[in-house]
Amino acid sequence: MQFKNLKSLREDKDIKQKEIAKYLNVSQNTYSQYETGVISLTAEVLIKLADYYGVSIDYLLDRTNNPKTQK
């Protein structure tokens, strides 16, 4: 399953996969496979990405169109 919001967030901010991969401490290839759904996103990776972009995990997983987190 591809994660369109995850890829869109990165591209909208002009961030390369290599930069996000470094932030997550994974290879660029691994990060690419996260975006395309080849490798499942772990809870740890989801939390880091949600914090990095300031969005909800549901938004990253394309479960909602609302990027805002609920507090």
C-alpha cells in the first residue's frame, strides 16, 4: 500500500528521501520502501514522522484528509 500523504508531505517541503532516511536512521532505499508500502511502517517510525511533519499518524496512513493532530 502506497502512502500518498507521506510522499506528498516530503515533496511539498522539497525534502529528499535521503534527508528523511538520515533523520530516521535508515537507508534511503528503506525509506523509499516505506513510502511505496513494500516495508511496513513501525510504530516508532510513524511517531517520528508525525512529529517531524507535525501531522497525525492517521494522516500519514491516508486514513484522513485532515493533517491536524487531536490533543
